[in-house]
Amino acid sequence: MLPVTCSLYPVICMDEQLTQDQIGKVVAELTRLDQERQDRERERLDREQVAEVLRELNLPVALLDDAMEQLRRREALERAQRDAQRKKRRIIIAVITAVMAVILLVSVSMWRHSAAMSRISAGQARITRSTDDGGSLQSVTRDGQEVFYRVMIKDAPAGESLTLTANWIDPNGNLFDQKRYETKAIDKDAWPTFARCLIGQAAPKGTWKVELLLGDRVLSATTFEVE
């Protein structure tokens, strides 16, 4: 450390001992003060130069201070406008970023939902009457009673409700009946569901087909005879 006395640095008294870091800060402060003094002198010099130009142009020097004040105000206004524009651009960029983030989240959510729906499949499918004995009928008679199509849904996402469509197609390939329904919330890996159709005396005999669809995808299809 270097000893510094009041004779060398009037600001520092009592022979205060300064570290190299403190000396550096003192030098920096003196440099800053000197720069401010030079700036003030330069500003006064610039004003004198402007006044001289005005006198050469035969313009009123008395209005110089007002003109310079107006100029400072105009420059301040322009800076404020530029700052406002920059702020506006930042806000627009932030809004666009937020919207893009929301779109991305929605897209990811939709993709995950679509992927989950694509994994759904159907297991055992059976034709029965209203009374289900666990078997599957190969043929039914046109006795006016309902025919049930019972399907076991697999790999459905828990908590989801599925919108299913059942198409009953007669031997001529015509759509005899179509029903769309929504299941309850899935709460098990294998979920039983069923569709039903009333086949009366007017229905044609022959080989019928019933299919169960999730959206436009056929999960299960079965044929049976109507006598």
C-alpha cells in the first residue's frame, strides 16, 4: 500500500493509507469530473459558434436559447417516440411468442390425444339378444326383438368418453340402421360396450353385417344370419 498525504491529494486527509484499488477508483472519479468539465466547456463553445453563425446570417441571437430549448424538447420527444416504438415492438413480439406457445401446446395436446385414440382396439365381439348368456349367436329370427352387438374395447385412455357409431348393413349392402352414442368415462383397461338394432318382419333375410366405428375407423365388424 502507498502512503498518501494531504499535500499531494487535498481531498484525502490525515495521511490516509490507500490500496491500489482505492487509488484506481480515485483516478477514475477525477477523470469523470474532468470529462464533465470539458463537456460543459464544449457545450458553451458550441453555443458561441452557433451565435456567431446567427450573427453572420443576420438572425436574432436573442432567440437562440429558445431555439435550443425547442430543439432539446424535439429531440426528447423523438427519443420518447423511439422508446415507445421499441416497447410496442417488444409487446408485439411477446404476444406473438405467447400465441405460438399456446398453438404449440394445443398441437401437442391434440397429437397426444390422436395418438391415444389410434391405440384403441376391439377385443371379443358377440351377437346376442337382450338376455346375454355369454355366448354369441350365429343367426337370429325376425321376431321383432332387439339384436345386440357387444364389443370389448381395449386400450382406451382412462377418463375419456368415446363417441362410437354402429352401422347395421342388410344383405343388399344398404345401411339399415345407424346409431351414434357416447360411452361413459372409461375406468378400466377392457371396457364393454354394446349397440342394438330392432330387426322386424320387414327386414330382408340373409347375411347381415354390423360394424362399430370410432370416428371413421372401424374397430370391429361381425356378420350374422337373419332368418
